[in-house]
Amino acid sequence: MKNILRAGKGDKESMRNQFFYNNNQTQAKKIRKNLKQKWTKAVCIGTLSATMLTGVPVIPPISAYTQEVCAAVSENTKTFDLSDSSLVTTKTITEFYGNKTEASYIDIAITEDGTYTITGSNKTVNGDVHISVEKGVKANIVLDNVEVENTGLYQMDMAGGVGSDSRETLFPFMDIEGNVNLYLKGNNTITMPQTMPDGTAKNVGTVFQLYGQLTVRQAEGESAASLTADNANCLINAGCYGKYEYSNGTFLMESGELTASGASIYGVDRFFMTEGTITCDAVSTETKSQYCFMGGEINAVFKIPNVRVGEVKGTSGLNSGKVFDDCGYEMAKMSADGLTAETKVSSINGCPVYFTETAEDGSLKAYFRRGSNVIEIENTFYLYEYDWSSGMLYSVQNQDLCDVQFVTGEGENETTYRNIKVKKGAAVGKLFNDVHYTYTYKTDQGEDFSESTVVDKDLKVVMTSSARTYNVKIDGVSQSMAYGTPLPEGKIYYSARNQCCYYGGSPVAEDMDLTSLELITDSEGVEYAEISSKEDLETFYNIIKSDDRVNGWLTQDIDVENGQFSNNLQTYRGIFEGNGHTISNMSNKMSAGGFCRTLKGTVRNVCFKNISASTYGVGGSYGAAGVVCSINRGRIQNSQVVDSELAVIRNAWTEPGAAVEPIGTVAGINVGVIKDCYAAQNRVDTSQLLEEEDRSKILYPIAKNYGVIENCYYETETEQEAEASDE
């Protein structure tokens, strides 16, 4: 006997708030636009301006604009005292297991250009501090001896196992989409909460979430200003929701001290350092971005590929990968001995240095080429050669040196890029290396100049740049595109090689093999990727594993033919519009949800037919499982789940007696909204459970509900199952 039953209605929808799910399409559009427009303007050696920092290790005269900004800091300052209880806002949030808890915080939203001073401590007002700077806003933020203690931890996802503490913070200390000049005044501290998985303290939380630009410097008159972050997991996190053609954000360290023991700097697109001290656990990225460290001290393990260095120092150094200068010479930290003691160094290999001095014993420890090196001290030049057998530098005495001046432009536009010294009778060696531009060289007499040209006199060499050309294949059609050429608008692209997505307008920076989806816009101006075939659906899943906020628009029924497209899609934050169509015969054996693991966006107007998903035992727990998702923090509306199967599977990591999280047809656990949905002819296989469970305790016809389930129906085979499900 079949029965049509109506699922019970949960808590009122009005109880929901911004922490249930993040489906802010305006915010998502801003982030995508920010990514798309980032660094689309090509910059090469020939177009450097006096205040432009680029991947080429040249430090411009920054004192002028620094003084201008410092002067502006003292004008029209708005001050926030963190001890002011009137700044505290309290909202109710729903955690993973349905627990409702109060979240108190100080939310300082900076939406206009200006200067903002943060002072005092929040320790007495019971409110975590969150500062956000809107895209397009230029803000001077002064941290004036602040003492921030953020304590809030929330169970926003399932625990990793019995006794595991997987709570997390709701937000970073500072979200930056605009341009922030951060001034340090005195000693500032930010303390993040720690979790205790398995009884061991674990750092969580991010200090700076960076999408725009952050410049850190001391306030005027300060000589030892600092910011110390305790218990943070990330000092700066500029990664987005997956891998992108670039990471996010630009970070400039000009002075002061940043300390975050145990924390990392992750995914920054452009990282420049001219002075100051940074101490953290690691600096890492997977991008092709370039990094320029020309001064100061950085104590961290480096996990980045394209480092350009000048006179940076630090105890940990650049430990992983190779380090190069702007000519492509491999560099290493070495010592040049026998120089004048305690004397300022003017340049190394023609590159000006500003903060480096020789030691008391006349040695100079710095990053040098594994080759010839010329050190300038008080207008005197010293030649050192690298000995490959010993890995050390040795001094070359009484060597004649010729001056080679490299310039860009002509006439009034002529600019000296570099003056270098070369042994008379020797070749220059490697010329300036740029991953995106090629250069031709001619003497001012019109003669060709190359790496093999023997220099026997002083020369002026004119450099001319041209953008490199790359082979770009889009949907099987190849074409040549110069560096910086934007990809065609109206589409979103996926690179299987890089496992990342690109947007229309993204600059070409390498050879590419892309598949694309057309973009359409609905009547409300929301942009969607069009899905018209099985291949399109596979491309869409690959894209949202890179950017989980991309919206999908289904135009016809799709038979996936047992494809596993949604494997490992952990979170989806976009809108998936099914338009009444059906997705059938899809399998997901990794994420315990047919469409995704955790839904923080919207799935609507779609039928899921013959979908299979599995939840595996890991440690002391089996994760929640559902055909649409295992955890719903978003909205599922006007959708059907029919003829699908969920399985509970044990494996080598399953502990005896492991607990089983809720299993539902639509979702395992609902903390959001499920409305106008229907489930029928669905099955759950619990045969591999280590101990026979009471099905009524783990199986739910729609979802284990801590949110809102409204106007939903399900079909059961027997009265016994109906009663069990109705519980």
C-alpha cells in the first residue's frame, strides 16, 4: 500500500539570518568582476611608472606618495572604540545539529573613502570584531594599540569523528575588497579562538581575507609598531572558493612588524616587501603570480614558484623551489667576504638596495646569483664569482669593469632601467627575463645586442618590448592571442589542465585549452551558465568545483549515463535553475550528496531521477546523506527526488560502533529551507552497518529538520516505513 504523506513544518523561516547560507548574488558578482578585471592591463619594463610596483624587482621612490597618504590620515578621522558596547550586534544562528545560539559581534562596515581609527579592546563587551572594506573604497585604517579577542566558535558542519572539535569562526578579522592602507600605532594584538580536536589545540580563523589591496606600514612617528595575531590559521588568505587563473589581492609590506606564529599567508596574487618584518609559518600559493622581496625581514617557509628577490633577509629564507632575479639567474643566500665593515651597500648587480649594510667583519650576507656578482659600496665596485664546486663566492681582484646602461624609450621619454657592470672582455650573460614579454636589444649606435655580445667598452643599450603570443584553444578551435588579450565575453571557461575556471575578460597569460559555457541573463539581471547537454553538465560541475558561486541554467533533460560529475563538490553557493527538467542516472560516491555535499545556495525547479549517493564511515562517524545534498544551509524549492538510492558504506577508516548521521531523501540535515518538494520510490541501503541500527533513528523522508520544511510530500511503500519516516 502506498501512502502520500506531508512532511512536518519546521521552525519559522523568519528565524533564518545571513549565517544560514550565503546566496548573495550581488556579492558574488562583485567577486567575479574583481577576478575578471584583475591585472588585465598589461605592464612591462617599457611602461613602468615612478610609483608602479610590478613583478620586476625595481623599487620606485615611494616616499612621495607615502607622505601624501600620511598627511591625509590626520584629516576627518572616524574613530571606533572597541570597548563601546553600543557597537555590539547580536543575532541568532543555527548550527549544524540544529542548535540555535546567540552570536554577538562588532561589525564595522567601511563603505566610503576616508580614515578610520580603531582603538580600545573588545574583551569587556563580549563581541567578536569584524571589519569589512567594500570594493572600490580607499580606506586608511589606523590600529591604535588595539586588543582584540575573538572567541566565537560555531559547529557549521559535521564533526570529523567521535570527540572531534570541528567548530569554526563566522568571519575573519578584516574582509578587504577595496584598497586599505593599514597603519600600525603602538602594539596591537588579535587573538583568535582555538578548537580542541582530540584534545590538541588547533588554530582556526583568518586575520585578513584579501580580495583587494592591503598595504601595511607604521603610523607617522612610530619606530617599532606591531601587530601580533595569536592562534590564527591564516594571517592573510587571498584564495577564493577554489583555484582561479589568479589568486586574489595585492599585499605590500612597507614597515612595521607582523607576527602570526603558526599561521600562513596563502594565495596572494602580488606580494611586495620593501621593509619591516613578517614572522609566520608559511607563504604559499599555486598560482603563476610573481613575488618581489626587496628589503626587510621575512621569517617563513616559502612554497611559491616565482620569487624575485633583492636584499630580503630572514631566518627561514626561501626554502622551497628556486629563487631567481629579474634576469632569470638562480640565486642563493650566500656571503661575500672582505668588504668594508659596517658600510651601506648601494647596489647589487645594478639593482639599487636601500637597507643593506655589511657586517662588523666586512661580510655581506644576501641573495646572490650563482654566477658573477657586482656589489657597489660608496661608488666602488667589487666583483665576486660563484664557485660551483664549493657553492661559495670568491672575490676577483683588479678586474676592469665596463658600464652597460639599459634604457627604455627615446628622447624625452628615455628612462634608465638598469646600470650594470660587466667584466671587460666578457659577455653580459642573461638579459632581463619576463614571462609575458620578449625584448629586443640594440646599442644606441643601432647594433644588435644579445647575451653573447662581448663587452669591451661602456655601452648604452635600448630595450624594446613586445607581448608574448600564446596558443589558445576554445572548444577545440585554436587561435593565437597576445599576452593580456581578454577572453571573449559572454562565456565562462574551464581549463582541465589547470583545474580552474576563467571568465570573459580574463587576460590570456599562457597556452590554454578551454571548454566553455554560454552565459545567459534572466529578467532580474542574474547571470547563469547555460547547460544543454551531458558534456555541458560535466563542464558546469568542473567550473563550480573552482568557483562554487556560478549559477546554472538547465535547458533540457539530461541523462548522465552513470557519470560521477559531482564527486568531491563540497559546497555550492550559487543558484541552480532546473526550469522543470530532469537530471537522471548520476552517481556520487564521494560527497554523500547527489548534487553537492553542502548546499549554501539554491536548487529549484529540477527533478533528480535515479541518483545514487553514498556516505562512508570515517573515524567514529558516518556523514549525513541526501540525494540533493547531505547538508542544506540554503534553499531547495519545487524539486523532486525519485527512484534514487543512498548507501551507508563502511571502509578501512570506520571505527567499530561508528555513529550514523541522518539520512534523508532530499537532504540529510536541513538547516535552511526545503519548500514545495516531492520524494518517491527512493531506497536506502544500510546493509554494511557494523551494528543493526533502528532505521527510525536515522532515516527521514525529506530531511532531519532544524530549519523550515514546508509543503513537501513523500511516498512510502509500507505503513511501517511511513510511521518511521514521519518521526
